Amino acid sequence: MEFSPFSLPYLAISLVTLLILTTPKLLTEAKTSPVAPGPTPAPLNLTAILEKGNQYTTFMRLLKVTQVGQQVQSQLNNSYDGLTIFAPTDNAFNNLKAGTLNGLDAQEQVSLILYHVLPRYYSFVTFETASNPVRTQASGSNGVYSVNVTSSTNQVNVSTGIDETPVQTVLYSDFPLAVYSVDKVLLPYDLFGPKPPAAAPEPADEAPKKPTKKSPTADSSPAEAVTSPSAASPNGRTVGWSFAVGLGLFGLFCMGSRL
């Protein structure tokens, strides 16, 4: 049976032959052709997130002074667990007791800011399964500082043992970073809790007592304290000799009278 170049069977056979010849070439080109990269996501910038909120000036200043902001940026680029940050508003800092921040030394200010950073990403949903106490980035002589988180439907509360505040506004929530606004500064119990009473000072050493002087007769024996007059003084011996001489003269006088 002969096929005309314009007949359907001939066109079908020609198309199949073309596909067989060109398919391996197309597959090879598909494997070797580079894939156009997608858009690179912009790096996370905590300062930009807080500036957009327009009421976190004090918190941003403390992040810079304590260098916690730089630490957060570094962790965001190298953390597999992400970070969660509670950002107190300017009003939250203004409501602190006067002198609260100035009463902290440099290391305690670092601990205060790190206390607002959790070392993993928490969404509102994952807060519901959080196990208390929840660790923060702050630590001290007693170990890692922690907070307690309670969650209900669309409501999360954070408690420190000193104060408690609800989590109000979501400033940013996309792994690896979550930033939430809070109306109170979170005060660590280790820094602001009641201090144990100071230990009582040890009593001063008493001055050694001077030995009391004793009278000579107090240490002497009765035999030494009481002596006979004749043995104790020359006058006693004189009286004894005079008595003996008197007796001798009296005896001689008596003998002479007998003769």
C-alpha cells in the first residue's frame, strides 16, 4: 500500500518518527539547562520591625546599648529553632518604678533584655503546647531565668513571678522569628524578687581579761603565814637571851647564900 505525502497515515508516521528522534535531545537539554533562581528573601531586621510599630524606642535603645540586638541578628542567621521576642512598649517602661533601670548594673541590664527573648519560635498555636516553665535567653547565678506561659483561645499571658501581662499585638510571626508586643516590662524574679535577709555579723572577739593580782598571803600556806615572834624577828631572839641570862644569875645568887 502506498502512502501519499499528504495522506493521514503518512503524516502520523512522520510525526512519530520526529518525536522519537527529538525527545532524547529535549530531555538532555532540560537536564543541563540551569533553573532560574527564585527571588532571595530579604534578611530579617528586628530594628525595622520595631520601628514600624512606632512605640518601642526605649526597647530599641536598650537592645543597642546591651548589644543584645546584634546577638539576636546573629542567632537568626544560625538558629534552627528560631527566636521569640516580647517587646515592651514605651509606656511599659514609663510605668516602671522610678530608678528601676538605673538601679541595674551593665550585666543586669543585659539579663533584663535577654529575659524578653525565648530561644525558639513560638506561634500562638505552639504557645498552647508550651511546657512551663519556659526558658529565656537570660541566666544568672541560679541558672537560666524562665517565665510561665498560659494560653487559651486567642489569648496568651506571660508571668514572671513579679508581674504578668497578656501578649497583645503580633508585630511579626514567620519562622524563624516571632515578635509580640507586651504592655509590661517582664521583671525576672532573680533580679527583682525579695532578697534574703543579710547574715548577722559575727560577734567581735572579746579582749583578753587581765589576770587579777593576788595578795602575797593568798598563795602562801598557813604555816608560812603564821610564824612565832622569836623566829620572825631579831627582837624575839633578844628577849630569849635576856631570859636565859636572868635565870643563870638567879641560880648563882641562891648558891652563894647557902654557902
